Amino acid sequence: MKKIIYPVAAAIILAGSAFTAITVPSWTIADGYSISFSSDDASGIFKGFKGSIAFDEQNPAASKFDVTIDVTTINTGNGLQNKHAKSDEWFDVAKYPQIHFTSKQISKTAAGYQVTGDLEIHGVKKETSIPFTFKKTGTGGVFAGTFTINRNDFHVGKPGGDVAEQIKLNVSVPVTK
Amino acid sequence: MFKKALLLGIVSGLLAGVAGIIYARVYHSSLGADFSKVAPTLNIIASSLFGGVLAAIGFWLLDRILKDKGEIVFNLLFSIISFATLLAPFAVKLPLDLEAPELFPGMVIPMHFFPALAWFTLKPLFIKK
């Protein structure tokens, strides 16, 4: 019996260390990213975006996204609309200056990938799934995704009104290693 | 009369355009807000000239229709219309790559009064009653 213990222990340690040796490559967010939103009535962009991205095409399950959008950098192209969007009636940037997304699970799909995680807007956290693609470009790559959220889920603005409740988001993030 | 009014409209429009360009340059250098992409020099001149010529046609028409009271009504209308056009800069949606769109009305609103200002200033030189 004693003869078996050491080889088994060695095998377990070897196997364990092999798993810990798997590292997911980290990506740095490059300039030229675009975080835009649109609906029938309102559209614009967020200019501030940062975070950490660890992503492996071959091992999406081990990948991890943790990104934030600076809501104070919202630009609708109209000064009055910008002021309105930042006010307590909408994003309330004084209280909630960031939109935060943390991934919980990333999986491969037929069209690309899907990340599921906690999306926090206006102080309200909600589990959200975002389909995305990743295209390698030399030493870098580009993440791109389009999805729709209901602003009422995050208590942004009042239900109904002039601005549509379904807001489409387009995300394009070039990254480098 | 129409010839004098038209000449006044063209000259006051051009003068308003020049004043607009100078104001835009001063605004850009003092506040750093560059809106030359949406309000280039040619557009400022052209829109000021358009305002001046439109004023000339309006002045001539009102003078013909209302005779002595034409000028009073014209002056009132020119001021009111210039004032009413201030809504446009507040409502306009600029390209999203332009920084600080909230500074845009501050640049173009004074320009909306330049054609009227130039007209009222130059009118005694062109039309004497």
C-alpha cells in the first residue's frame, strides 16, 4: 500500500500543477474603442471605457471580463441632452458615475461567444448575457457585440415617455497583447 | 427701392458673415471649442448672406404693402425672427466625435443676431426716408 501512496501523490501534484499552469492571456484595451447606444429617439456614445480582459479563444470558460464605462463621458451630440442624461432623472452620474460589467461565464456559440455576467447600471445589478465575436488582427484583436437592454430594468428614466425602453448597445473594443 | 434694399441686404449679410468668422475664431481660441467641422467659414458667410438677402426681400415687400408702417413691422419681424431662430442651436445634434456640444449654442447664438445688427447699423447709409 505504501508503495502506491507516493506515485499517486506525485500524480495528483503533477496533475494539479498542470492545471494551474494554464494561463489565460490578458489583453490591453487599445484606443479606437466604441461604446454606442441607440433607440428610436436617443442615441450617443460613452467615451470613457476601461477594465481588464483575460480571454482565450480555445478556453473561453477560463476567460474573464471586468470592465467599466465612465457615464460622465456620455455624448449624445446635444449639450442639453447630455445634461439631461447625467441628471438624477436618468443616469444620476453624481451617485452612479460608472456602468460596471463583471463576467461570470463565457461560452462558445455557433456565431461566436456569449458572456454572462453582472451588469450594473444606475446602482442596479442584473445578470445579462451578451453575444460577442472576437477577430484576431496580428498581435491584437477586436471584440464586437450588439445587445439590447431594457432601461426600466435598471431604473434609468421613467417608464414610458419619449425615449424608448429598449436600448440597443453596440460595443467594439480593439485590444492588444 | 428693391435695388437699394438688396444692396443693403448683401452688404449687411457679408458684414455679419465677417463678424461671425471673427467671433468664431475668438471663441475657439478662448474656450478651445472647435466647431469648424459643423460651422465652417463658408457656411457662416453663406448663411449670413442668406439672412441679409431674405431681409432685403422682406423689407421691400412690407414697404410696398404697408407703406409707411412697413419699416416698423419689418424691424419688429426681423428682431422676432432672429430671436426665434435661437431654438435651432439648442436642438441641433452634432456629430458624436465633437467634444463639448454644450458650447455650440454659445458660439452660434450671437451669430443669429449679426445680420439684424448689421442691417440696422447700415440702413441709414443705404435707405433714407
